[in-house]
Amino acid sequence: MALGQVVRIAVKQPIRRELAAAPTVALGLGVGAVVLAVLGIWSAIRWPWLVQVAAAGAAVLMVAAWWRARPGYGRRRGWPPGSLGIRASIDGISDRNFYRDQARLHGPVFKMSQFGRPVVCVVGLAAVREILNGQAESLAGAQLPYNRFLPKGSLRYLTGKDHRQEAAVFRSALFGIETATVEEVVRAGCRRLLSEVSAQSRQSAEGVLPVEDLEQWVADGLARFLFGIGADDPRFAVLDQARRDLVLDSAGPGWIARSEAIFQTTTRALRDLERAAVPGTALGGLVASDPTSTDDPNRIRNLFLLFRIGVTDVFDLLGWLAEMLSGHPEVVAGIRKVPRTHGPPTGAQPSDPASRVVLETLRLEQSEYLYRHVVRPMTIGEYSVPAGWLLRNCIQESHRDPTVFPDPDRFDPDRFVGRVYGKNEYSPFGVDTHGCLGVAMVLFLGRIFVEELCHGYDLEVVREAPLDRGSRHRHHWRPKTRLRLIPAAPGQPRE
């Protein structure tokens, strides 16, 4: 029975993915299992009484695991309902509706486990904001390994005085970015790459993942906004290669040394750019507010991290935008009926058709969660949460509140026509003081991509595919549908 439980867990997709990605580990585990089996058989023959001892031990472990996995485990200590079992932990990775189903079953506050570490999960933006803002002293950022390379920490993990100071500096610099000065260059780059992707998609019977060649366009656009250079500048190559090389998770022997070397390289490059910092860029804004900004290793490394993380996040968003548009030709047709927009986004929730597509896509996808580390015992409603747990704020599930968004699973960009949602209703860019500072850049690039895609092409689904994600709880779901981009018929509005 115990072996059967192990096998049922081992064949779940996240475990199979991990073993497939690490064949050496898989081979080692297989050899180890065979060795243990041989030793077990030999021991049973030599000492028959060991069989009863092993069976008793396995029974005890199974009972203990079952007891801990019960939804009511910890009730006497005031813990919320929900299973801390390993099967629930793996389902949290492989089952797209896991957190939503758990909220329906147990209520908006429930517990689960991420490979043995207890997690309290909260659904509902009002409750999430109250916890993050009202009990901030009990929480800290759930840090990833790359944070060690910044003396004070990355912006998303800074707290207290350090965060207030640095967030204000970066907020001022990013809000001063002048997108209009590079809009035509950015649009031209998007058109060129979409044309290349379209040609590839029509030459292949398999179609293409529509964003697979657009990562460079995102990098070019963000480099222009942040540093004042684009792909046509030789200094861009240094920063872009560093972005590609920097692995944010620890990755084997030598990772620390390699990562530190990358940060040193980017620091030298940005200090060189500082000598001719361009007004209307993030680097120019930092230098204007404080000429010593590039001498501050924490500040200059955070600027590079904005580039590194921003490219990945925007690139992933493009995939979701293409996925949504491919399934809703009526939305594509609606965008074609109006000319392209120009200039920076107007407000936190812009009302032009392409921006509404971006906002609705962010409501349904990509904005999945916020994690915090519970550093002091805290209470959430009627429940007690011990120090050492994780807090998962379920943003995606909160954005599916039917009292705020009727028919919440339906893709409907017109939800944002004449309606501005408060932060207790819609908050894809963060719900506390650690909110995303690059909102304008995300909306700007997302809008351009949607407009150029819709005005220029028809999207034909070649092969549908199930959504994909990595094997960690912090990984995001990604679309894998392969499309064909067919040049749109002439006569549509172009400007």
C-alpha cells in the first residue's frame, strides 16, 4: 500500500517533468530504488522478522501522513482548513483550478503545503490588501536566491526605510520615462518581427508560438526606456547578453560566481552609459535625482534587474495576448475598426480597445499570486498562522469574483468600458507598497503588440495544446497553442 502511494505520487506530471529534466537524478533514483529493493529482499530472507518491523514502520508513517493531510489537521491550534499532504502539494502545481477549488471547498482562507512547508492561502483582494498593509510587521518578502547579490536587497524584497527611500527614487525615475519619443521605433520593430513570425508560420505545417521571436523586441523596447539605447547600439549587446545569462534561481556549482560576474559586468556598462544619460529614461531620471546613483551598487543592480525581470514578464504577457486574440476573432475585428493610438497610456486603466485587451488578459492570466514569508505569528480572520509559514495571496482567483466580474471566466475586454475598478476589485500590478513600478511600460508595449497584431494579421489556430508550466509552485502557466499569422486583407484602418 505504501509503495502504491509512492508510485501514484511519482507518476504525477510535476514529478515526471523534474525527472525528465534531470536524467542523472532520475537514473540515480532508479539505481537507488533497485539497490534498496535487493537489500530489502536479502534482509527479509536473512532476518524474516525485519519484514514485520518494516511493515509496522510503513504503517506508522502512512497513518502519520494521513493524519497530517486531513483538512481538519491543526484545528485545535486555530489553523485554517485544508490539506498539508504531498498529493495536494503536487496538485497545486499540476491542477490549474486547485486554489479556486480549495477556496470553494474550505472558504477564502485555507492551508496547503508546498513540499512540506505549510502555506496559508487567501482569496479576495480586500482581505489581501488588509493583511499586507495592516500586518506588514509580521511579513517579509519570500526571497529568491538572486537577492543575495544586492547589498540591501532587490526592490521587491526591501522593507522599512530602505524600501520607502528606494521605491520613491525609482518611482520618480520610471514615471519620468518619455515613451512618445521612441514610439515609432518600437512600433517599427514590432511590425518587422511580426512579419518575420508570419513568414515562419506560413512555411511550417506546425505553425509557430507567436511570441518566440519577439523577446528581442521586448528587450529593445525596455532598454530604450530604461537606458536610452536600443538593439542598434553596441552597448546593448553587453546588457542583453547579461540578461540572457543571469539565472535567477540557483543553478548548480559555480552559480554564485557566474552571477556575481554578470552583475559586475552590467554595473560597468551602466556606469559607462551614465556619462551620457538620456533624459526621459530611467537611468537619466536616477542620475538627475542623485548624481551618485550609479555609485550605489544596490541601486545600479536593481536597475539591471528591472530589465532582466521585465523582459521575461512582458514577453510572457505577449504569449497570453496572442492566445486570447486567437480565440476571439470578434475582438480582433473590433480593434481593426479604430485607428492605432499614440502616446503614453492614459491612466491606470486606459480605455482604448487594445489596452482593454491587455487589462482583461492580465485579469485572467499572468497575475497569479503574491508570496510573503510569515516572520511573526499572525491572525487572519478567525485563524492563527504560525511564523515560518508562507502566505500565498491568490490574485488570479480574486480576479474571478462574480460579484465584481459577471461571468468571470469569459474573456471580455469591454468590462473596462466606462468602468474603473478599485484596488479591492482589480489589481494585477500589486496590492501593497511593493507594486510594479513599470506599469506604464507594460501597458505601452502590450498595447502596441495588440494593435500591430490585429491591424496586420489574421490568427489561425494550427494546433491547440494544453497550458504548460514549470515544476515549482512559483512558476506561471503559459500557453502553447501554435498559430499561423496571415496578413490581413487590405482596406483596414492603419493609423
